[in-house]
Amino acid sequence: MITLNYWKLKMNKPKVKIIKIHVILFLLLNSIFFLKNAQASNNALRDSISIKLKDHSLLEAFDIISKESGYSFAFSKKLIPTEIKFTKEFQNASIDDILSYLLRGTGISYKIVEEQIILIKKRNLKRYTISGFIRDDNTGEALFQANIFDKESFKGTVSNQFGHYSLSLPEGAYTLVYSFIGRNPIEKHILLDRNIKLSINLEPNIELEEIVIVGNERKEIIKKEDPLGKITIAPEKIESLPVIMGEQDLLKSIQLIPGIQGGSEANGAIYVRGGGPLQNLFLLDNVPIYNCFHLLGLFSVFNSDIIGNTQVIKSGFPARYGGRLSSVVDVKTKDGNMKELKGKVSLGLISSKLFLEGPLIKDKTSFAVAGRLGYYYIYGELLPKEIGSENNISNYNFGDFNAKITHRLNENQNLYLSVYTGNDKGEEIKFSESEDPVDMTYDFSEFTDGQNWNNIIGSFGWAGKISKKIFGNIQISTSQYSYSGYVKDSSYYRSPVDTNHSSVNTDLNNNVINYTGMASIQYQIFPQAKISSGYSYKILNYSSENKQRSSYKENLIPNSHLINDTVFASYEYKTTEHSGHLEFQLGFWNSLNINPGVHYSYFTNESYNSSIIQPRITSSWEFINDAILKASYSKMAQHIHLLGATRIKQASDLLVSALDKAPSEESEQYSIGISYLRLKKVNIHIDAYYKKMENLINFSEGASYFRDTPNWEDKIEIGSGEAKGIELLVEKNTGQLTGWFGYTLSNTTRQYENINLGTRFPYIYDHRHYFNITGTYSINEKFNLSFNWLFHSGNKSTIPGTFYYISSNRIDGRMYGPYGYDKVFYNEKNAYQSPNYHRLDFSINYNKIRNKTQRKWTLSVYNVYNRKNVYVSNYNEDWAHVVGGMGYSRRYIDERKLIGIIPSLSYTISF
Amino acid sequence: MKHQKYIKLLYFLLTGIMLSCESNVELNKAQTVLECHLYNGQLPKIVLVETLEAFPQYAFNVEYYEQPYYINEYHSNIEISVSDGNKVFNNFKMHYEEIDNRYNSKDVYSQRITYFSDENFIAEAGKEYEIEIIELPEYQDHMFRFNYLKSKTKVPELIPVNIELKNDPSAYVRYNAEVTFDDPIDDNYYYLTATLVYGSDFFLMDTVDMEKLWREEHYSSIWMTNLLLDNMFYETIDGVTYYPDSFTAFNGYLLNDDEFNGQTKEFNFDIQEYNVEFESFYYVVVELMHISEEYYNYYNAIEKQRRSQTDIFSEPAQLYSNIENGLGIFAGATISTKYILIP
């Protein structure tokens, strides 16, 4: 060891020599510089001078001062901001006054030592806040999730939903970058020597003719700074997605992102990381929406014309969100153009839309309205069965209307009013009639099956700055959902001797009314520390009455009119919920971010109450440049259940409140992910998750809401769910061809004590493999092609594999049931997998600009190769088609299919 | 390859998770079914069958009973033993019984069911029984085999049932019947039937031995109406009508004592006016079977399955079984019967 150290010392000797030479040279040069300046200063040292600065930098200003006053400057160049320019004239001003002016806000202090002015960095710098609003320059609309950061240190923040930002930094000079998707970024040189209000308007970086994003302008699905499990979708991103049935749809689009899956054909619900359909919180301007689908799920209620920014969160939930276990889809509508009237008209074969926005009072009050009318009942009838499907939907229409008014009280405060109403209506009538002139009989029957549902949503609120570091928001809102389904089956028979009439009328009703008041504040403590807090009070009333009236009357028999009323489900709940949250956003060393928080809710429903503390934490660590490791933990709770047949999701499924026999659902999710952004053409994101859910409800075996007791809580089981998986997203955002492919490998199970003999079983939508590839190819500025291919493992069903006859009863003479009832099936719950689902959608867009208007033709084809995907599989016996001898028939798996190929054409004009 | 290590990492991650996921259950795996009911005072009959493929390629009759008895034919070297804790019964012999098997009301076929019984083995109330069925190893080369089936159950004690008839003055109801029994404090399970039995004037009223007729199942010479079916298809609670959960297709009520533990349970039903001109007598026969928990679970599951199997809106039901390594049921019951002649 001694020998080794000796050699190390010996080897270091030349380095020591070099350092010594550097020091000597440095001292020598400084001495010369000092002597030179000293000589100059000796010539004339003046404490008051007159200088004129015109767009001079600090360094240039020092030089001018030095020449005029004779003082020399000593400083480190790193200390001096170079971007700041000064234009000012000083007449007989003292050196102190000039320097105080020039160094204001730079974090630099000075000391005059003889003829030298020494510049040093201040210790204990004061902190100041820069805050304001970020808006679209053309429309005046607030920009949500815009980025604001210091170009040098990358310390920054994002704007909230009202476009407000607040950033606290130490006194100094900064170059702040303001950026937002689809807008030209702006750099601002700031001297932060006091609290500054600075509102920024960002110009669109695309002209009108480029509203449709061309290939090389696609933005990432997951941004570098996004926390784990969060996706931000700008309106421009929706525009660039494949068109389905003539228009882009938000919820169809997000199903192409790993972790978010569709259920089955004609089931619009989304299933996030093994969760159920009502475990997703859909917010429209902060108001929950209880059924967000039109037309059997082919469209969502979110009209893409009026959608602003959308956040989709599937893990790492911020503490401000609560009330659902699996995801948050937070949709904000556009404020409307504050400057001028703009609009868009779309005409399509399936639906048409109108969108208008503009100022009511210029730069003060704006409006945005959007209306949509669907008339698939016309187009569906025109489709030949070979193209569509035997069971293709028909006799169906829908419509919706959005309106928003935004009023600026002043630069820092807004009032807003947002309204949505939507309606779906479908009805199918079948009848038959026969007359026999020989027997003189007449027979008539009619069958009507219909349903309609509607949502009414409204919110009114105030948002603005309370102080330099505090931003607040107060809102009152309501959300009302009602569903009505009906089946009328009646028959009439007349003969010369008798007349009879029978009818069975079934009515299903389901209503939810929500009133919410909420207040929240955000406080920027330091640039790397922000605190958010809020409180909300919610009244949620449920009511439902599902009943059937059967009637029979035979004229020949006196007093034969029999009426029987049966109630399938009947309930009414008045519930309240207090909830609050506290959340911190903390940053360390520019590479580590940790956001701890807690959400608390206290729920009451008559005698039932539930108090649940929900801790959350999410973190990200950029361990090397553009390689980010992310992790999160979330506990979530919800006080609402969805109760429906598990084999088939229906709009008539019951929305029911948590109560003693069906306690609030809870979940815990652990998630970890890595974003690798170092490759030139593609970004790679990999997430893994494990989620456990408790207090899930499910109908007991053999039960349905058409049977047994009308008290739903007496025919359910309480159980748990487990979901685990890994998600891969590879994005290509540059070049003529852009897009991504996503793959999810997952395993989702459920377990109930009295279902499947208590053993764990696969969830019906346990898709082991879920893969999609989505792309847009820009041929030129006018034409682009989009496509989407989706493939996933089939849904799970309970189909018997084997069976036997209970023979012993025949020799025991007991438990001897009617024919056909002693066949016993060996079912394992959800052990059968339906055929895999796959579908290709394709669209071609043609854009043309003329006289400041954009015209766009879109030809889209849903399910290009007419794949008949199965939406439900069921065991069945075919007695109608005799095979072989008398009585010989077949048992089969009844695989029902609904939607085939649907071509569509739409024309849009924007002005 | 600059990023080879990341590709490798991704490959191993995906492979690992794929392997960790469960594979689908094999649907059409054949299984052995053991059925044996231990009725108090009766000779238990053990039936062994194999499950059948639900979706065979060939055409078959969906209704007609065609349960094959491969096990008896190809697996004759089976050792059966039943123990009640003191005695072991292992002298089981194979027997055959012809039963009527109807495709429809006109076509009646007979079918031979084979079963095993030991003439010394009579089930007794209050006793616990354990059954073991072993197939000897040398016979395991056949196309289907089982190694070891095992189960146990208890034959419950007798719980007497009572019935009382009351006149009912309403236009369509002739009598009102009240059926009662006393439920012990522990968990108990029951199966209750009430049948109106009437015969033609072929019978001489004075010579009718209803108990004998009922036990010997002379169904061809008497008619029966299920009174529970007539009366309890709908129930009303607090003015709300609904379909009762406990009604079963086996013509009776399958119930547990969750709602009346340790109390006297009472059932009421109406006996309506019938055409008395053509029948010589009316009897009401009430049977209360005090059944073991396994008995209840098995038939409850079958009933749930029956009504939900092809109903897309119902939750599918799984078959209950208490047979280790197989399917089926080994359960006990004690029957209390009352016969009342309607005046």
C-alpha cells in the first residue's frame, strides 16, 4: 500500500505544477487588469456622472460607468444576467443611484472599495412571486395546463383550469418560458425584485388551414413532466385521432391508451385497470356526469367542438379528486372567443353539429355554444343487412347541447356559467296481425321495446386571485340523470264465441340528482412547494321504481279481469357527503418531485355513515436526462354502486347508494413506471400496477333485478377485486407518419364468499392481451389518412363445459322436478373466453381553405372488414332446429353480435 | 445495438408477467359424479356417473335422459365403504332399477339406472356418515378413471310437522291450511311440500290408505296439485308483490332458518274449490324434510342454476358439491309427513 501511495504522489506532481502556473498567471493578469483600471480611476474618480443607456446590457452599462466615473468593476461574469437591456438617461446621478437602479432585482449587491466596485451575489435573497393568467391570443380563452418555467433552472409550474399560474422564485433575473400545446412559446426576461403580475397571451402556432394537425405536429400522449398515470389531451390531439362514424370522440379515443379498455360491442363503458364502469369519475367543468354515452356507446356526451383540455388519470390521483376508485376523466369546456365570432358546422350521415363562440362584450364576456343531433335511425335503416348486421341498431336518435358564458370581472377574476343537456331515445315496435275468414277469428299482437335517458348539468362559479400567491375557486353545480325503459307486450284475440286481451307492461326508472357546493385554494409557498386545499358538500338523491303490470281479460268469463302488479326494484335515498383535501407539490434538486396528499370524505345515507381517509402520494425522479422513474400510491373510495346483470352491461343498470348492507367501495393502487425519452424518434413509457378493491357488489347467484325481493340489497354479495398488469406505450411524434402502439398485459379477478364457491374468478372484462396501433399519415397539407386497429382477448363468460342428470332422485322418489330441470351443469365462473375482439377503423380527411374558412370532408369507416364481434356469449338450447331424429337437437354457445361495418361521411366548415 | 439492454429488460418483464397470469380453466374436463341421499330409515342408493360434454359435435336429444353409466360397466372393481363412526359398511352390490323416462306426455320410455347399496346399511337420524370410494389401481387404464372420492354428512333429527284446516268463507277459497313446525336453536335447513291429492271414484273411499298410496307412489292412479305452487308464486310484503326467492322447481320450499331460528315457523295456504263431481276424495299431504346443510346447498344451487342458465339478466350459478375429487352430493334428510282428509 505504501508503495502504491508513493507512486500516486509521484504521478500527481506534474498536475500540481500546472495548477501553480495557472495561479501565477491568474494573479499576474488580474494585477495587470487592476493596475490598468487603477490607472484609469486615478485619472478621474467622480461620484456623480451623466450617462445615457439605450438598449445596453449590464456589462455594457458597467463599461460606460467605468469610463465616465473612473471606477473599475470586479465581478464574476457568471453572476451578470446578459438578457436584460436598459434604456435610461441619468443626469448627474450618483454612482449609488445608478447601481441601485441597474442591479435592482438581479440578486446582486455591490461594494465600493477605493476605486473599485465589487459586485457580489446577495445572501439571503428575498422571494417574490410572479403570477397571472395565460390565455389564447386569438380567443382570449384561459389555457389549462400551460407550462411556465425558468429556462436556466427548469423550475416551473403549470396553469390551473382557469389559466392562472403562480411561481415563487428568489430575487433575480430570469428568462421565463410560457408554452402550451398548439401555441407559440414565449420567452420573457424578468427582473424579479418585487411581486409581479404578468398575464400572457399565447398565439396559436398553426394557421387556420392547419387546424387539422399534420403529422409532424403531433404532441405526446404522456408529457415528460406528467405524473404517473396522467394523460393530458388537448383539443388538437383529439382532432388528430381517427374519426369514428364521422366525428372524433373523446372516450373512444382514450380507449386506445394502455390501461383504459372498452368492454364489448354496444357497451360504451370504459374499464380502467380492472375497475368497473361506474368506478370512473367523468367530470364536465367539475360536475360529475352519470351516464356519458350516446347511441349504445358509439358516441360520448362530450362534443369535441366545445371540449377544451382533458385530463385522464388512472393512478397517482391528486388529492383533490375523490368519489371513484379507478379513473378520473376531467373535461373542461372552452370559455369562448373574447375577440370575435367563430363557428363550425358539421353535417354527417349519422349526426350533425353546430358550434359558435364569440364575445358578448368584447374582451369582457364570451359565450360558447355547441349542439349536436344524431339521427342514426334514418341511416341505420338504409344500411343493408349484409353490410351492417342482423341486429344492427335502428330507431335510435340522440341530441345534446352545451353552453358556456365566461365573464371577466377584472384581470384577475372570472365568473362562469356552464350548462349541458343531452338526451337519447330509442324505440322498436314489432306487431303481427292475422285473420282467418273461415274460422272468423282475428289475432293481433304488438311488442314495443324502448328506452330513453337524459343528463342535465349546470355549474356556476367564481375563480380568481385572492392574493399574490393564493388562487381560489368557488362553484355551485347540479347534475341530474334519469333513465326510463319500457316494454309493452299486448295481444288481442277475437272469435265468434270469445274475445280476450292480455298485456304485460314493464317500466324501469332510475334517477340521480346531485347538488354540490365547493371551494378550493392553491397557495404557492416556494417555487418548489405548493399547497392546495379544498372542501365540498354534496347532496345526492337516488330514486328508482322498476315494476311490471300484467293484465288479462276474457269476455266469456264474468269477473275474469285479472291485474297483477309486480315490483322488481323500488328505492329512494337521500345522501350527503362532506369531503376535503390537502395536497403538497414538492420539488427537490430539480430532478425529484414528490406530491403527498390526503382526501377525506364523510358520507351519510340514513343510518349508514362512512368516514374514509384516503392518503395519496406520487413521485417522479429523473435519474438521468430524459429517463424518468415514477411511482405512486393511491387509496380511493366511492359511495355509489352500479348494480346490473354481469353478463351484459345495460343502460338500465341501477345506480344505488352505499348503505349498511353494501358499504362504500374502497381501493388501493400501487403503481410504478418509467418514461424513456432519449430515443430520437420514439418515446417509451412502461407502467406496472397492482390494485386491490374492496366492498364490490354483485348479484347473488341466480338473482337478477327481475326476480325475488324488490330490495336489491338482499340479493347481492359483497366481495373484492384484484387487478395487476403492465402497460407499454411507444409513441412516434415526428415525421409524416405519426402515432403510437399500446399494449397491456393484465389479469383482473373478483372474489365473493358465495359466488363460484368462494374461489377467485376472472372478471368478465379480464382482457389478458389488449393491443392497439393508431396512426396518422399526412400525404400533404390537404390530405391525411388515419387508422386504428384494436385487438384484445375476448370477454369472459360462464359457459358450462360438462353436465349430468341428477338420476338418484328417480330411484329415491324425492326432489323429482319437472322435465328438463334435473340437468345439472358444471359451470366455472367466467372460465370461458369469447372469441377475440378486433376491429379496424379508417378515415380520410380532405381540407381546403378559402376566404378564411376551412372546409373539411371526412370519409370514415368503422369496422372496415366487417368483423362481427361478440358482445355476449351465453349457453343455449336450440329446440327449434331439429337435427336428425325427432327430439334430437343441439346445445350451443349463443354468441350475440351487434355492429358490423358502418361507413360514414361528414362535411365540416369552420369560419 | 445501442438499446439492446432495454429491449432485453422489456422482454423479460413481459414474459415474467405473462407467465404469472393464470391460464383459462379447461371447460370440458370430464369428472366423476357421486349422488347419495341418506333418508332416515331408508336404504341409501349410491349412483356413480360421469359428466357429459356440453357441446358435443354430434346431434343429440336435448331433453331425453341419456345418462350413460360407464363407471358401472367399465369400472367394476370399485371399493365403497361408509362409516358412521362405529360401524363400517362395505358390502355394496350393484343393482338396477327401471324408471319411466318421458320425452313428452305421450311417449314414455324406460331407462335402467344402476346403483350400489348395502342391505345392512340403513340411514339413521342423528348419525354422521363418511363415504369413501376407491378405484383399484389395476383398472386405471380405461378411458376414464377416478382414484378417490370422499365425503361426509349428517342425517338430521326428525322435526314433526303439523297441519290444521280452517273454513274460508271467500268465494274462491274452500279451506285455509296452517302448517307449523318448531325450529331448534342451531342452524337448520328444510324442504317443505304440500300436495293436494285426489282420486277418481275408482277408489272406494273407505278403503283408501293414503299413507300407503303416497309411499308407494301410485302416481298413475291419483292426481296431485302442488298447493305451494298455487298459493305462493307471489308474495306480498308491505304492500309490495314479488317473486319469492325460496320457491323451487322441485315443487316445494327450500329454506333455512335465518329468519326464524329457535321459533315456530308457520305457513298458510289456500285450498281452492275443485270439481267434486268426478273425484271421490281429497287429501292434503304435507311433508317436511329436515335436511343437512349440504342437501340445502346442493339443491339451492341447482335451482338457482336452472332459472339463471339461459336468462341473460340473471347472475350465473355454480354447482355446489361436497364430494372431494368429484361432483355430486352426499347428504342426509329426515322426513315428517302428515295426511289430512278434506271433508
